[in-house]
Amino acid sequence: MRATEELIRERLAALKPVAVDLRDESAQHAGHAGAASGGGHWQLTIVSEAFRGKNAVARHRMIYEALGDLMKRDIHALKIEAFAPEQS
């Protein structure tokens, strides 16, 4: 999953985060249908000025847009906590 982690981090850079905590939780989901298809399970906490004034749905959409096709093949599940700097 190291290559996937690097791709995720590279794509999230478009949001100019001031902090990113990305954790691969795939091992906790072994045997799960998503794990069988090769998609990983990830937990993301991200802080970015880009999220200022945006609600949670808008923030998640921004992240999904940044990740693009990774959401269709490399990421089966993504738990997101997205904050503006004053919220972290």
C-alpha cells in the first residue's frame, strides 16, 4: 500500500494542507469484500485553508475531487476528518 499512500499524499497536495494524518487501516479489514478487490481502507485527518467557510459535505467533495480515480480503484473506504486551520 506504500505506493497508494504516496499517490494519495501527492493528490491531496493540491489542497495545500497545513497538516495531513493518513493511516492505512486495510489490515483491520482483511477478508472484507473491498479488501478482496484490492481497494484499501484509509483514515484521513486533513487541515487546509481551502476548507475555510465550507461545510463537511463540500470539504469531502473537494477531497474526492483531488483523489480522482484513486477513489474508484485504490481506495475502497476513506474516513475523513477535514478542518480549517482555526478548527484544528
